[in-house]
Amino acid sequence: MSPEEQAISKLMAAPYAIGEEQIAALEGFFRELRRIDERVTAASPNRLYESQWALLGIVSRSYQLMLCCVEQIARGNWNGFYAAARGLAETLGSVAWACENPERLTALVGTDQLRNKALLDAARRKHPGFGDTYSTLTSVVHPNRDAHLLSPRPVSRPGEERIMSPFTLGFSDHFARQKIGIIVDLGPSIISELASLLDQGPDVPRRGRVMAWLHLRSD
């Protein structure tokens, strides 16, 4: 099984009422992400350009963070989910920003520090509701009331008197559906931005310097 198949299997086995449409949306995201990878790689299979590096980096980051989001929902890990989901939201910001001007792609793999606000503003301009989603995710990532969620501790033996435990994991069905809703919105938005970026010309993945190349043997 691929990593995404394993993660989705864990989610389906979790004690949450996750709908078939939401599972299908997650499967579709991973499937489309692999197609984007094939498209970017085919543009220059033997030489890695700066813009190609940035595009593959966006794919890799999206893949890893979405895996993390799915697995954290399956585990009922509140803070783990929000940290991964905010990273996924910022990834959407980066590709939306680059989509406005493909020349920006090389900046994503440069040594100069990018202004996160510029990336997030690009996502806000193009995706209604992104600002509210990002604010919600940030409210948990930063230490405050929402970040210090406690879960009731199930009493396993008579005489154990403890109301809450920081080591109890789990969501209600409501919270699980809420978390799924966030990622099934972010995922297609990332795919849409990547596709729009690549549609701006066949040279988009071949901009900037050549960072690495594969020497093919003639024998």
C-alpha cells in the first residue's frame, strides 16, 4: 500500500462518521497530486531547474502535510492536526503567490526569506474563506485557550478519580467532520493552483538555473 492508502485506511478504521464523499475527495487529491508530479517531471526529466525544484517541493510539501493531517484526524490528535493543516494552508499561499507571476517560483527555493504575509494575501485574494480558515488554524497553533484542549479521561477501574488527562486522544464526530472539511477544501485548491500555474506555459518548470542533472551512460 502507498503511504496515502495507509493513511486513508487508518481514517476509515477510526471511530468517526466520515462520509464516502469525503474519503473520495482525499483519494482524488492524492491522485491528482501524483499527476502533477508526472507533469512537472516530464518537462525536464534529466535536468532539475530552480522552478522545477520549487514545483516538486510544493508537491512534496502538500503530500507530506496532507498525510499528516489525515493521520492526525485518525488518531484524534488536536494540536497535531492544526499544526499540519496550517502548514498546508501556507502551502496554498505559496503556490497562489507563484501563480500570479511564474517568475516568482525561483524565489521559493532561494536563500532570501520570503514574506509570509505576501503569500497568504495571494491566497486570500483568490480563495474566499481562506482568511477565516487560516485564522482558525492559527488560533490553535499559537498557545492560547483553544490550543489547550483537554479530553475527559475514561475511568477504567473503580477508585480512579481524575476528570481530565492530557494523554487522552480523540475527537467527537462533529470535530472529525470539521477537520475533514478543512482539508478537503485546501487540497483541491492547491491542485487547482498548481494546474493553473503549469497551464501558463511549457517553460514554467524550466526557469532559473539548472541545479542538478542526470548523466546518462551511452553504453
